[in-house]
Amino acid sequence: MKQKSALLSLLLVLTFSLSACQMPGIKRTPPPPSEPQIALALPRSGPYASIAGKIIQGANLAVKELQGNGIKIRLNVINTSAGDWIAKVNALPADNAVIGGPLHGSAYAAARKAGLLEKRVFFAFMPALETGDEGTRAWRFFTSRRDQIDAIIDFSTETLNIRSFGAFYPADQYSLRMVTLFESALREKGLPLQKASYNSADSGSWPTAAAQLIKPTQQEGSSTPIPNTSFEALFLPGVWKDVPQITTSLLYNGEDRLVLLGTNSWEQSLSGKTVADVDKYLLTVFPGAWDPARAPKALRAPGNDFWVALGYDFARFAANINLSARETSQAVTARVRSLRMLWSMAPISWDASGIAHQKLYLFQPAATGIKPLDVSDFRRMRTAVQQRAALRIQGLPAVNEQGEPLVEGLPPAPQPTPQNAAPAAPATSNGIGTTPLPSYKLRLPGVK
């Protein structure tokens, strides 16, 4: 009897122990968490493959860094050059909700048509999306054209107090679009823009084209062109290779005082290159998203650039927003707006509509490629260039008897020697006579 009672007690204990695992309030050992996953949708062949490779390289650096800090994360790469890439995106685990890319418009259009944008959260590496898509169907993780324009206009107006602008551009689709955006941004500030285009295939005609903006004349008894430029900054949306001949064309018309404003394509063209005659670009400024001097230690290895930083920042960004499903557009925008992170490239923010804005850095050409803009040095150089130009316009020498420049810190202005250059606009007397002008600023209405 005692043996039966002991056995019954043992059975009750075992039964309670097993059932306790299911009872409310009893702690259980949770199953191991699934490994968070993010994806990149990028081309592995074709013209964008090398760029994609750098983005992947940067993302892998970030993933390795996160894993080293105990954050489990997996990176999936989908090749958008492959014909089955849409199916592969659909086959990703359900909790792989965040995808970086695509990198170009055709892949984005394919994702849009296939309905992927409603299933996953895409952050495209593109300057613009389909009209109405940004902040609703997808988001951007990239510099926009307006970001570039805002950077150079803000510098010109807020730092230099410039209130008059010109644009000199080739008649290609990209340049026309950029000039339209530039003009629109100026109009919002109530500022004017003068425009002239040039034939990119005929550099010999550029001095004549530039004369439409400069309107040069000559003083009596002098062959020195007197610029009648009514603006202080000139927007050049064309490619960098045009700029050396453009500066020569401007000088051919007597103009070397303008602040020259470029685009971020110049960053790609100049980085790590040798720039000849760098003294021609003392007043040249352009925006960019990558400054190696600001980069974290992980990206300071030689060869790392903006594209590596883009991948590095995206992987860290995607891990931090921690989305495991495609939430509503408003919820996604709210989540990215609340995120705080240290950026390796120029920081991106999103407004209440989900539109991305990147606060770009400013750079100048340098003998060894590019250098970050030093505002104090730029102001000093601008004053010196204006003083040198004033001497030239008044017909006075820019050097002393020993051949030393009269303007401290500046070499004499280069002489215009455009190859096969057509003559500038007919030089006529401007009514000033031979009396030296006290300041070049008399030639710029509105300059204080």
C-alpha cells in the first residue's frame, strides 16, 4: 500500500512538472531568434557592375563589424542582371523586408511592375523615382539633383551673399534638366538667372557663346576686353572635361572673377587625378557626398570611395531600422525619420513626406584631385582674384618691376589662348574713356 502511495505521488509530481511548462506565468526557454536579414538588389554584370561591387564591399564591411559587436545579421545579394531576379526577391525569407537598390531605372521599373514595392521596403540608390512613388511606394537612399543645387546655391547666397547667377551649359538632356532645377530653386528665393548654351562638339565656338553672358567691350586705345557681366556666380552643369576650355573662353572675354559652380559628377572625375593649371580654379566649387577625412576608421583604406561608403551606411541603416515586414508608408517614414546614426558619407534625412535629402559637402579642384572647401581661404582668394582683375581691367600691370605679383598670394592671371577660338562679340567703346576704373565692382550692378 505504501509502495502504491509513493508511486502515485511521483506520478503527480511528474505530471505537474510537465504541465507547468504550459501554464501562464511559468518561465519557458524561448526558441533561438531567427537571424535578421537584409538584401541588396544590384547588377553583377554590365556597366554598373563595378559600382555594385563597391556597394557590396561596403555592406560586407558593415555586416562584419555588426557581427563583431554581437549583432546577428545576414546580407543577401540579388543579381538584378539575372533574368530570375524578381523571383529570387520573392523567394527571400518573409522577414527580409528591407532591400537596398535597385541602382538604375530599368530594374526599378521591373520591381514596380512586378508588385515588389508593395511586399518589401525598397531604398533605391537612385537620384529620383517615378513621380509620386517616393515616400509612398519606395524610398531613396541617394543624392538627388536638387540636393546638389541646394548645396551650391546655399553656399553662394548664405556664405558669399551672392544675389545674381548665370548658367552656361551644353544642350544635352541632363544639363537642361539641371539648369531647369537651378532656375526653379533661384526663383523660390526671388533671384534671377541668365542663361547661354554651347555646342559641346565645337569648343572653338565657346568664346562666342560665352560672350552672350559676358558682353565684353573695350576701352578706347586698349585691346583688353572689359567684362560687363551682371552676375557673380556661374553654374556649369556639364562634364568636368569641358571646364578647362570654358574658363579659357570666359577669360577670352575678360572674365575670371566668377564663382564657378559645378555638380557632384566632378567629384567622380577628379578624385585621385592630377589637375593641370589648378590656379584657374581658385573660385570653383562643387558638391560631393564623400569626404575621406570624415570617414570612420573602417573606411580609411586606400581605394575606398563614395560607393563603398554607400553600402557601409546602408547595411548599418537597415539593421538599425529593424523592419521585419512591409509596414504602411507612414510607419516606414516615421521609423526612418526617428533613426539616429553616425554616417560615413554626407548625412541623409527624410521629411514628413518620406522624401530624402542629403546634406552634401563642398569641394574644390586641387593639384592632386579635390580638396574640402575652406570658406575662409575661399573668401580671401575671391578678394585677391577681384583685385587682380581690377588691375587688368584698368590696363595696369599685375606684377611689379621684379615680376612679382602685386596681389599677395596670387600668380598673374593666365592668358587666354583658345585653340581655333572664334573672336568674341564685337568690341565697342563703352563710354568710359581711358580713365582707369577704381574698382571692377563698378562693372557689377548690385554688388555692395
